[in-house]
Amino acid sequence: MKRRRIILHIDMDYFFAQIEERENPQFKGKPVVVGADPKGGEGRGVVSTANYKARKYGIHSALPISKAYELCPEAIFLPVNVELYEKVFENIMNIIKKYSPKWEIVSLDEAYLDLSFLKSYQNAEDLAKKLKKEIFEKEKLTSTVGIGPNKLIAKMAAKKAKPDGLLIIKPNQVKNFLELLDIEDLPGIGPKTGVRIRQSLSLASPQIRSREFRGPRISSEHYLAAPVRIKDLKRLSKRELIELLGVVGERIYERARGIDEQELTSEEIIKSVGKEYTFERDTRDPEIIFKAFEKIIKDVHYELTSNRFSFKTITVICRFTGFETHTKSKTLKKSTSDLEVLKKESKKLLLKFLIENPKLIRLIGLRVKIC
Ligand code: TTP
Ligand code: MG
Ligand code: MG
């Protein structure tokens, strides 16, 4: 029988802007935008985040700052003070970590906790309330919590419950919860993928086809803008989704059904040896990055061999500017303690990060699971 898990996701509300409001009570009740300098509408760069008041004007993360200025010139525009936000998040993480031995930081304002040990959703709800309360009392900041049988559902529940919310989706509620949501609510479906799915569904839909056939004609813009629910997405078979989207198609197929077996990464870290290095300044300089990585590899290998451990799974951790953290792992065919193998495989993983993500790097790390 499958293990029943209970996973909690916590995400701070309008994080950067909420901290600014806390530090500057005179901003309360006004639209606040944190990001690049708008320079009277001529500014380049984007919005990092905006408080909920500013969001009413259509301002959101990643919007060009000039557009934000156009939408609400009277908003309070503030520069990004990452150092302050990181300090605050560190305090919050120290609170979150106390609630479960299995936790995972995802980015600068969110984390997962594995609460399976609590055995019931009622216990998890009680814990979530305490957690939210402790963060609010100590840091004067609101957060939103989602709880579900896996990371996917917990995260989606938190997103739906924002701001200052708590939403619990038990296993028997997953199907209904998901089916009514828009396809773009499913992690992995961005605007581009959304359009491709819409196109594909409209071709597959006899209803739309026959309407088009008899007229009045439905323009492609019309059906591309119409809301499509996850319930509709489930009409596409796994094969159709893979044909349409490549390998991610399979993951989308599973997610639409609430399936997500991903563990929290800290669980992997339990029986492992590892080292991390934070750069003095976020960097993309390959010389600096690989020099630090060589040292990490040597340190990890030294710790392994001095304990006579061997390893089979190698994980490379990369934290980019803004605390966005990713891991990549490779499991070898058989266990080894060979330094050359460790070097070769871990460097390959690190290289993948450099190729895939152009952001500056804040921290790199290496962990091997011992056996
Ligand atoms: P989010 O949690 O995505 O957003 P948020 O906390 O501002 O708002 P919400 O209440 O919807 O959770 O991101 C956390 C912080 O990361 C956000 O406050 C600013 C930063 N950020 C950026 O700098 N750029 C971006 O594009 C996004 C999405 C976030
Ligand atoms: Mg947030
Ligand atoms: Mg977040």
C-alpha cells in the first residue's frame, strides 16, 4: 500500500512589499511597488512584487516598471533591498524548520514541511495555525499555508488561499479541487503551453468543431482566450500530451490527476555527506565557480574516504540570485568512492545548471548519498 503523506506548503504574502510596509507603516493602505526605478515612466527593468492594493491596478511581478508607472503613477515605488529580505527570511526559516525535521526551502519566501508524522489532517491544521501565528507574532508578517497529500497539491492550495489563508485539500477532495481550476493554475503550464493546449483541445472538441462548421464562425482568438479547466485538459491522453509538449507532457498528465511523488529534498540529505559554498558576490564567472566547486568536491571526497564511505547518488545544489534553489541528481549504476568519478559526474551536473539558467549564482553545493 502507498504511504499516505501530509505535505504543507507555506508562502509569504506579497513578501518584499509586505516587509517594506512593516518597515514603513506610513505606506499601509497605499499601493506599493518594489522593483526597478520607474524614472517617471521612462525606467527600464521590471516589478519584483507589488502589494495587493497595487495589484488592483493590474500591477504584478515581472511587469515592465514603465507599464506599472502607467497603470498607477501615484503608487509608492521602492528599490529592491534583497539583503533585508534575506535576513527576514532567515528568521522565518528558523521558525519553520522547528515544525518538522523534514523541510525544504524553495525560494526566498516559501518552503515545504513534511507533516506525515502527524498522521491526521486535523493535527496538520492545528500545526499550520500555530506556525502562521508564530511567524506573525515574531515577524509581523502574514503568510499563506496549503496542505495536501503531496507537494503539488499543497502548493496549489496555498496559491488559492492567498492572502493570509489556510486551505486543506484532503486526498478525497483532490479531484474536485483540481478539475475546477484553470489549466494555467497547474505548475508547468505557462502562457505558451496554455495556448498550445487550448489549440489542441479545440481541435479535439466536437462541440467547437461543429459550431465552427455551421457558423457563426468562432475565431481562433475566441477559443484561445476562453477559460479552459483542468477537467478539459484530462480529455487529452498521455500520448497526445507527450506528442504536443514533449517529455513534460507526461508530467502535465500526472499533475492534472493530482499525482506527484516528489519527496522533499531534505530527506535525501539525511544520510549524506555534503558541502556548500556561498560566493561573496553572486557570480557567473566560470573560473570562480569551478574553482570553488573543485574545493567542494575535494572536501566531500576527503570526508567520504576518511569514513570509508562509498556513494551512489550525487546531488548538485545551485542557488541563484533571489534564493531560487534547484538540485540536480545522478544515480550511478554501482556505488564507488572514486574521486575521478565524483569529479566528472558532479561537474556535468553543474554545467547543466550553467547552460539552463542564465541567472547569477549565489551558492553551489554538492551532496552524495552514502551507502
Ligand atoms: P512570490 O511568492 O511569487 O510573490 P509574493 O510573495 O510577492 O506575492 P504572493 O502573495 O502572491 O505570494 O515571490 C516572492 C518574492 O520573490 C516577491 O515578493 C518578490 C520576488 N520575486 C521577484 O523578484 N520577481 C518575480 O518575478 C517573482 C515572481 C518574485
Ligand atoms: Mg509569496
Ligand atoms: Mg513564493
